[in-house]
Amino acid sequence: MILKLLTGIKLLLAHPKLVLGSETGVAMTSLEERLIEELASRLSNEESNTLKSQLSEVNLMERVYAPKTIVSFNKIEGFSYSLKRSDKFRDSEDEYKLMKIDFKVNNKPFRAIFYVVYGNLFSIEFTEDMSSYTQAEDMEFT
């Protein structure tokens, strides 16, 4: 109970408009958008629809850049993180890798690993710090 309260206070202080319901939508970087498009193209039609549905429910993206970049996709309801989504990937209590995508930016190789937790797209984990490449234009998927 105390942990939920502290999490709620932290969310309120960091994202007051989001918690109070007056802010919606998520801004992805160019790199993230291109990777999500590539992921959707590699998934089955059903999984691609699930991905789009889940992304429409995400209202907070959190990023950690060093030593490697991790981007998490969150749904905030009230004062807490929510695992409820309209559609789910293979529902599981485990975390699993949905897909690995290898790509190059300016001929430099990288890997993005997409994770699912409890049937929800949870995060993208990159092999290294991507802060210099967030607006990458010259991307090649391998």
C-alpha cells in the first residue's frame, strides 16, 4: 500500500497533467517510430493489430540512455502504472523477447530487442546508448 502511494506521488510530481488526465498522447523519436514500423511489418496481421492497439493505450514513455538505451511503454491510470490493455500478445506471467531487429545507422550496426511482459509490449532494449541517434534518418534494416 505504501509503495503504491509513493509511486502515485512520484508520478504526480513528475507528470501532473498525465496523472490528472489533461495530457494524452506520446511522442516517439524518429528512431523509435521507424523501429515500431519495422516490427509491425515483421509480425503477423493479428500481432500487428495488437501492437497498434497497445501503442494507442500507451500514455507515458520513459527512456534511460546510458550505458545502453531502454525505452519503456507505460499506461498510467490514475496514480499507478496499469497492465490492462484491450488486446494482449501471448498472455504470460513471464517476460519474453518478442523480436530482435538488427539495423544500421550510418553503417554502424545496432540491435533492438522488443520485450513483452504479461502480454504487453513493455520495452525496447538497445545494445548501446542511442541518445546520439534518436533522430536518425539513414537507417538500414538487416
